[in-house]
Amino acid sequence: MNFIEATSKFQRFLETEKARSKETLRAYLSDLQDFKFFLESRGELHSLNDINKISVFQIRAFIAGRFLKLKKTSVGRKLAVLRTFCRFLEREGFLKNSPAHSIRAPKLEKPIPRALSVDDMDRFFSRNQEELKRDIAIFELMYSSGLRVSELTSLKLADVDLDNCWVRVLGKGSKERYCPVGSKAVEAIRSYLPERMMVLNARPDCRGIQSLFLNNRGDALSSRHVRRIMKRFLDSANLGRDASPHALRHSFATHLLLGGADLRSIQELLGHASLSTTQRYTKVDIGKLMEVYDKAHPRSGFKASNG
């Protein structure tokens, strides 16, 4: 089996057994394509007519070369993809031993996620009231329910129950969860729905589209489009342009924690498999945490005396 055939089998594995999202699949295949170009540039791709000849030296040289061009996080992701690829080939019997297993990933510093303050969120929405009703609904829902941008763009109209104020979300690994939807988001979505219907009516061939959020052509909105809208909203509110739509998810988690929600509940709402991931999302100012602690803990020593 050659490299291209192995890649094709790996793609089918990701699509069928792992049910990876289109964006994840695209990222995996892009990294494998990058490795293929690297081998071609060295005149070594022909040697992989037998995929079992892939070597640890080739992978190490590829990873070392990426350090000159990419951030550690990107290099780490490429190594992770090659590890998964080789592990799959080993499991299927196409590879005797994974050459990527012994290669150490670059040590990464875990950055604290960017979260907007409550005042920032008020300004974010108040400064953008003249925007399209669709765009207001997008960000109200993301902030209200803590959705990933990929989860938002994959929502169907039937996934949202506005009467009972919840949304059904298909998260990573096709794991389904139900999230509450706040009154502001419900109101924004109700205002948007007639606009959505107008888009579909203008394109009779799109009437079968079930996606909740549509572009002007009647197609499902892309994650890239949402990011562009986010930059416009941030600029309008003078909040800088370095925050992504994911900042709304971080803000959702952080503001829930400051409001008294427990980490386990936040973990469920975010759809995190690990509580440690949730803890990273909820890194908040130590002064605010101390204030909550002083008010809530029976032995903090800073409560007002009752006499």
C-alpha cells in the first residue's frame, strides 16, 4: 500500500468510525498533504510505495522543519495527526511499528483563553443594534448557550425549541447535548426567523435547506463568515480585533462561574469531556474570585460581624 492509498483509508476511518466534523477532517488531511509535499521536495515519496517504509527520521525532519515556520501549537498538531495516522495504519496491519510513537511533542504553554467582561458584552451588543437580525441572533445564542462556532453553523431549525428555551447541539465526536437558551437569545432568534424565510423565498431551490443560519444565497453560514462578522462587531464596539467567536464561549463559562455556577455544571453545558479543560476556560481575575470566596465561605474571616 502506498502513501496516497493509506491516506484515503485513513480519511474513510475518520469519516465513518470517528465521525469527525468536516473542519477537523479538512485539518487532518491538510497536515498529511503538508507531509506529502515535504517528502516530494526531498524526492522520498516514491520510497513510500510501501507505507511500511515510512521512517522516524522522515517524520523528525518534517517536524523540525516546521519549527522554522510555525508556532509550537501548529507543530504539535501536525505531529498529533501523524501519530494518529500511523497508529491507525499499525492497528489495521499496514504498518509494523509506528515511527511517530517515540517522537516527543513540543512543550506548550497553555494560554489563558480570552474572555470579554460583562461590561464588554453589554457594549458588544448595544453598539451593534443596527446590524442584521441574523448576526445579532448568532452572537446572542453563542453567548447565551456557550456554543462553539462549528456547533452554531451546523444547527438546524428543528434543533431550537424557542417555546421551551433550549437548543440541541451536536458537539465534538458527534456527542449530543442540550443547552438552555436565554430570553435575549430567544427574542433575537424570533426576530431573525422572518428574515430567514425571506432569504429562502427568494431562492425557491433552497427551500429544503434546514440550517438555522443562512447566508444571503440561502446556504448554511460558514465558520469563516461568522469570524468576519465577529471582527466587525468588535471594531464597532471598540473592543479590539484579537478576539474570535470562541471568546463568547469563554465569556459564557467565566460569567457563569462568577455568578456562582459550579464547574461540573459548566462542564456539562460546554460539552467538555474533561473537567481540566473547563478549569482552563474559567481562569478569572483572582481579585474577583477572592471577593466571591469572602462572601461565600463560612470561614473566610472577612464576613461582616452580626454582633
